[in-house]
Amino acid sequence: MKKYKIGYTTGVYDMFHIGHLNILKRAKEQCEYLIVGVTTDELCYARKKKLPIICETERMAIVRELKCVDEVVPQNDMDKVAAVKKYHADAVFVGSDWKGTESWNKYEKELSEIGCTVVYLDHTDGISSTILRDRLNSGEKAL
């Protein structure tokens, strides 16, 4: 039996890569039902002052097709507590690279108060959308 009933995780999932797949598969291994919030283009721009290479509609379609994902929703804001309440999640999954950060220490406290656990999943080293974008710009090929 899986440890959690409803899991929630979010991401931009731009230029979908193995690191994205790994975190979603690891999350699904621990919950019965996995909801994935895909960051909207508008929120991406507000946070990073750049738009994703792949538009939100297509990023959501890609994530929706994965067998480890049960539901895809747009992530319109960074309010994890509101999302957990809305989707009745008892676990939020996030990459281990966020562990110990000020924002996630705060989320851990707030989410635990409403019965939700933050689960840190191992980050896949050596891959990210930023690394892929840099490869594209430099003309570097994958090994």
C-alpha cells in the first residue's frame, strides 16, 4: 500500500527531460493519486522574467500523457497551502535541492499544520532546463 493518498507536485516542465520524469515517477511510487501542477506561462514570466520555450498548453499535454501522472492542473501562483487544501493532498513532493531553503522550511511548517507532509525527492544531477538551454545556445551536443 502506498504511503500517501493524494500527492501534489509542481514544475515548469519546460524542455521535458529525464530529471522531470524521475521526480514524477518517484512521487507516484509514494502516493495513490498524483496531481501535477504545471506552472503557467504568466507565472513563469512573473517569477523569472522569461517565458518557457514550450507553451503551457503543450507542457500540460506532455505531462498529462505520462502513466505516472493521474491529473494535471495549472499552477497559477506559488501558494502551496491553498493548492493542498484545494486538492486535498496529504503529501507535497519537491526536489531535494530545495531542502533547507527558507521558503521550503516555511512551507514544511505551514503544511504540517494542515496534515500535509513535504517529501524531498532526489534531484537528478547534471540535467536541468537551464543546462539544456545553455547547450542549445552553445551548439553543444548530448553525449
